[in-house]
Amino acid sequence: MNRRRGQLSRNMRSNGSASFQKVVFVVLSLAVAATLWHFIATSEGATDPSRLVHEPANRRVGGVERKPYDVAAVKETCKNNNVIFVTGTAGFVGMHVGIELKKRGYSVLGLDNYNNYYSVALKRDRTQKLKDVGVVTVDGDLADGELLDELLSMCSPTHVLHLAAQAGVRYAAKNPLAYVHSNLLGFVTLLESVKKMEPMPPVIYASSSSVYGLNTKVPFSEEDRVDQPASLYAATKKSNEMIAHTYYNIYGMSLTGLRFFTVYGPYGRPDMAYFFFTQRILKGEEIQIFEGPNGETVQRDFTYIDDIVDGVIGSLESAPPSVKGEAEFRLFNLGNTNPLPVTTLVENLEELLGKKAVKKVVPMPATGDVLATHANVSAAYEAFGYNPKTDLKTGLKRFVEWFREYY
């Protein structure tokens, strides 16, 4: 493991063109600085944390509404000695991981800002399912450092699982600053709050297969170059990995990044193809299937949510402590290892839904999507036994059953 850590650290330092990395670093640094300036300029200043927690009216913090939360419920969760602080619990992966953590005997304190990138009602339904099993989700923003300090000081979690992010490759072309705020400013703000804790908990955070960008070598390995992002979303995720390495190097914080590959399943994201294809097929509406500039078939390493959950918890339970000399900087692919054409996805949905799709093949838009993804998961298997088991048809069958019941 130490040898692998050294390889990954060297990989972070040496991969790709130095001039390209400097440009990316400068651009993203300026974006973060601008957002931080906005945060400071719009903040109402320091306030007694105890007053904030009990404030009956909403208050603006860094330009974002600070909302009251159930302090008693948070304190009840924090009575336990095995609390996991999970950001993004109203999200797809966050909900499923939170439920499984509770099943395994952990206590879970969640945080989510319920943004309206897609259905807020779906997000509320996810956190209701979490509430039903005893998981509290605080409605708050990752960039609110005061709130993070309050929650972490109340709970002293054993681990921080950071799954919150502004998701979506194509949406980044429409609203880039949302990605800077959530994925960059939010991540740094969280790490700054973790840094203050004694002892510091290990941090496990969601990266993305999108970091592989314009790579043509497959399957994708953690040792590959990742300095050619194809989208702003991918650039923010690559930046997360670079920022994580900085906190590992300077403070001895233990950080594990997880590169998720096309996650699907019940309670999934409506912006994902399998989800909106299902909606449109049932309505008899046209679906667009992308192809490459030379007619190439688009392929994805579709990974079922239960396999991702196993990988997330495996990485959490194997994370070394945040102690200099023991801490590690780790990166893992979490995929299915069996990429399939998007046309195969459509064929499976047609069979499961009992209805033919109205298909139109169109060129892939220049908004950051890539032609193919394929995960090499040998590092995750070696570290914590990650072994995805769910084939696409089985996973889609479970999704369709949920979809019909939910809608």
C-alpha cells in the first residue's frame, strides 16, 4: 500500500504538461478567490454560534439563506461514538449510503442544500426515507463554514464522507459558477473545518470518472494521466483531487477520492440517460442517442448503486487515520468493469417497459461528454475487496420496478 501511495503521489506531480497544469491551477484559483471574496463581502459578520443554531428566522451567510435546524435531533445523533458525517444525503448516492450505514450500526448526520438542479421533491423524498431509519439531514450550504464548524464540533464524527456536489457534465456549460461554489469553495470550506478537529477524521470524497477526460487508453486506471478534462465539471473534480493532496501533504489529513462510473438505480438522478429515457419511452416521446464525430458508438461503464455503496463503505472502513506518517492519499475507481453501448441500455429498457423507443441518432454535443468510459477496479479490489456483481439488465429491472411504483 505504501508503494502504491508513492506511485499515486508521483503520478499527481508528474502527469502531463506542467504548463497546462499551471494554467488550470491559475484559472481555478482565480475562480475560488472570486467566490471567497463574494462570501466575505456578503456575510453579515461573526455571530455567536449558539444564537445561530436557535435563530428562528432565516439569515444570509455568504449570500445563501441560513436555515434553522433541529438542534435536539442533531445532538441525539451525536451521542453515539461512531458517527459518520455525510454531505449530500438528499442526493442519489448519499441516500443509499446513509441507509446502508445505519443498517451496519453507524450513526449518520447528513447535510444537504436541496438545490433545484433537478426535482427538489425527489430529494425531499430521499431524506424522508433516511429520516424513517433515523438519519437527520441538516438543510445547509457546504460553503457555510460556521455551520460546518458547529455541526462537527457537536458530533466529532469518526469519518467525513463528502458526497455533495454540483453534478452534471452538460449543465456546467450553462451555469459554471454553481460548480465553482459547490465543488471548489464548498470542498475547501469543508476541509478547513475538518482541519480544526482534534483528532482529524479521515475524509472520503466523491470524485468522478469524468476526470479521465480525453483519455483514449482503456480501461481507465488511477495511474493514468488526468490533465485533459473535457468539461468544467471534470476540471472541478480533478481540482478536488489536487486540493485533497495538498491537505494530505501539509496537514497529514487522510483523504480518499472515489471516481464513480455512471451510477444508476432506484431514486436516481432524473438528468441521467437511463432515467429520462425511461420517462420518454413511456410517454412515446423521442429519445436522442449520441454518436461520435465518425459515427462511433457511445459506451458507458454502467454501475449499479448497490455496488457503489459497497465500494464507498469499503473505502471508508479501510481509510487510515489522519495522522502524519499514517495518513494516506488514495484514489480508487468504482465501476462495473463492463462497458456497454448506450444502444444496449435502450434495448434493455424497451424490453423491461414493453414499449419501443422513438429513437433519433444525433452527433454528440460539444458540452463535455466523452465517447467511452471503462473502469479498472483492481486497486479497489486489492484495498478493500471491491467486486461489482450487478449486470445492467438486473439493475435496470430494479430501477424500472421502482420507477413504476414511484411515478
